[in-house]
Amino acid sequence: MKKVSLVLFGLILLVGCRKTDFPTPPQSISDDLKIASLSGLKLQTAFVTSEVSMNIKSETSQTVTIRIFDIANRVVSKSTSDVKSGDNILKVYTSSLPSSGYRIAVYGAAGNMIGITDFNKL
């Protein structure tokens, strides 16, 4: 009887500790970040203090390059990010940038431009 109880306890312990994968809920997109076309870039607001949300909409899953240009068209920030097909909400941190006008551009893995837009750092 002890062996049966010990086996049952072991089975319950193994089954109870099993990792369960729950489906991730679809990411909700606010109205100020929606993009109607198949691909593109949209910032939540054109006036930024320390960070801003942006939506990168891509036709395929890929690694994108995000570049921020200053008013003289020099690259002041460059980063890469993996995006999935469809909408991707990312944060852009601008606290290290001086107050000025900037342009942000997103390029796909093949070097094609996905989107470009301007913003002002306050």
C-alpha cells in the first residue's frame, strides 16, 4: 500500500510541475498607433520627452534596423529589433537626445524602407 501511495504521489508531483503553455492574447493596438496599409511606421505622438511608443507594421517576420537622424541628416542612434508579421509595438527612448527635430526610419532585413516619420524632442 505504501508503494502505491508513493507512486501516486510521485505522479501527481510530476504532472503538477509540468509547464503549461497558455496562448498569448492578441496585442491590442490603440487608435493612435493603427496603420491601415500592409506595412509602415507610426509614432504615438510627434512631440516626445523621454520615450514614445511606435508601431512597426511588417508584411513578414524579420529583423529591422531603426535609425534616428538629426536635423543635419546624420545618424544619431541605430538599433535592431526582431518583428513579427503584422503590428509590433516598440518603445523609442529619447532621453539622451538634445531638444531638436529628428527623423526616425525603419529598414527591413533586405535594406528596404518600411517607414519614415519626423518627431520633435522637447
